[in-house]
Amino acid sequence: MSSTSYAVLAKARAKYGKFLTDRDYTNILACQSVPEVMVYLKSHTHFASVLSEVNERDVHRGRLEMLLRQYLFNEFDTLCRYDSSVSAGFSRYVVEKTEVEQIIRFLILLNSNSTEKFIFQFPAFLSKHTELDVYKLANAHDYNEFLSALANTSYYDVLKIYKPDEKGRLPVSDMENKLYAKIFHHMLDLINKKTKGREREELLALFRTINDYGIFSRILRLKKYYDLPPEIIKTYMLPEYSSLSPRLINKMCEAESSAEVFSIMQSTGSGRLIGKIGYKYASDISPRVQFRLAKKNIHFSNSPAVVMVSFMLLSETELMNVICLIEGIRYKLDQKTIQSMLIH
């Protein structure tokens, strides 16, 4: 292993060692107000530097989340500089994932005629890294103007096939599926071209398992909340990026109940993790599995690329925990309810 590879492993594990501990979570849960949470985060955690200029008595949730996401992005970007073999690709994956999130957010706002809100929540730190024309996108008022804003990006060809229906609404779920298929394809192409041996096996296993649970969660959601027929649900899947067979995915899509979907999933190799993670809601399963896999990898993997990706996944989980804590305390939820939503 090269010296740069050792540096990635050491740096990632050192950064992970500064994450919030069980004691930190207990102390934050004991806080009685958001200002108290902010004082604790600024005084006792690795978020101190990014929160130093935030007035704890005037915390705006949107600005706070943006600052924390910028911090997360910078941490990962810094880590990527230690290993040039795959770092550029992983760094680009993070950018593409954020771009897709923003495109989907814009489409949802377009469906509700609220596009004027887009620019106020756009992560400013992304502007230096993105191929999106943020100004043009923020001033788009219809789908044609939106497409025009994406004309010089790789997303244009994916989205140009869509048109609003007679009510002016767009099939956002289908569009989201195609966009994520695009970045999954880029990631797997990178893994296959830039890695080999055990490192490649570990990365492919990680991303495929994550997508397995993405498929599982999406089937449950589409059945429960949208009551869609199996033939429609099947169109929202990404089986080519999964370890689940098309036959098994079809079987879950055609299941008559959530319990049957669970039973089918738990009969698979990756599905056996469901019984090991401890969850309260079905929507918790996918992120908890992702957390379990990433935590195991960051401790035991000797692959720099696997450790880098695991660090990214764990950072995202911690960020959502912090936001969950702040929102839970803001709205006076009891400690047990907030605790049940945390993943750590």
C-alpha cells in the first residue's frame, strides 16, 4: 500500500474519531432549547469551527443546514486530495449527488409554482464546483426555461424527454429515478475502471447493498402511500445496480402486503441485515443499514476508497442526526422520540 493510501486511512479514521459520541448525544438531548444545543456544539464538538459565527439565539434552520453541509463537503474534499487514483471520481460523485438533489428540489417547486424559493436554499458552496447555471436556473419559470438552463449540462439529455401533463405537472419520481441511475452508472464505471481486486469487490458490494435497500424502501413507499400497481412500481427500480435479481424485485413489486415485501427481502443475503439493525419505522431501515455497513468498513477495511466512501456516508448520517436533534428540541419533542430517530 502506498504512503498516500496510508494517509487516506489515517486521516479518515482520525476525522471519524472526532464525530459525536454517545455522551455528546446524551448531553445534547438534555438541552432545553436550540440556543443550548448551539452552545454545546460550538464548545464541545468538531462543528465548532463552522458554527463559530452563528448567533445561537437566532438560529435559522436553513442557514444552519447549509453551513453544516458545506463543512461536510469540505471535509470530504480535503480527504480526497490524499489519494489521486479515485479521489477525483468520488469528489465528482458528491457534487453530482448534490446537483441531482437541487434539480429534484427545483422540479418539486415547479410543480407547486413556487420556484422563487429555489435560490434561497441553494447551497452556496456548490457554486464553485457545479456545472449548473445557478442564476439561469433560479430565474426559470416553466419547464422549457428549466431545460434551457440545463442545456450545457449532462442532465439535459436525461430530462429533455419529459413534458408537463395537461395540468402542468411533471413526473418527478420518474425523473428522479433516471437522474440517480445516471450518477450510479458513473460511480460503478469509476469503480470498474479505477479499482481492482478486493477494493473493487468491497466498493461494489457496498453500493449494491445500498441500492438493494433503496429498492426495498421505494417499493414499500409506493405501495403504502401511492397504492401504485406492480407494473408501475417496476418502472421506478434500478435493478442493474443491485445484487437483487430482477425476478426477486418483480416478486416484491407484486406482493400484496408490506409484510410479504419484508419476508421476500429478508430471504436475500443483503436482506438479513434487517434483523440486526434495530429500527422503529420502515423508512429507518435503509439509512440504518447504510450506517452499519459504513461503520464496519471505516474500522476494518484496508481499502482507501472504501474508507473514503464510508466516511462520506457516516458524515451524512451525523449531519442528519444534528438536524434531527435541533428540530426535535425546537418543537419540544420528548427525549425518547428524538432518540428513536437518531442513527448512531
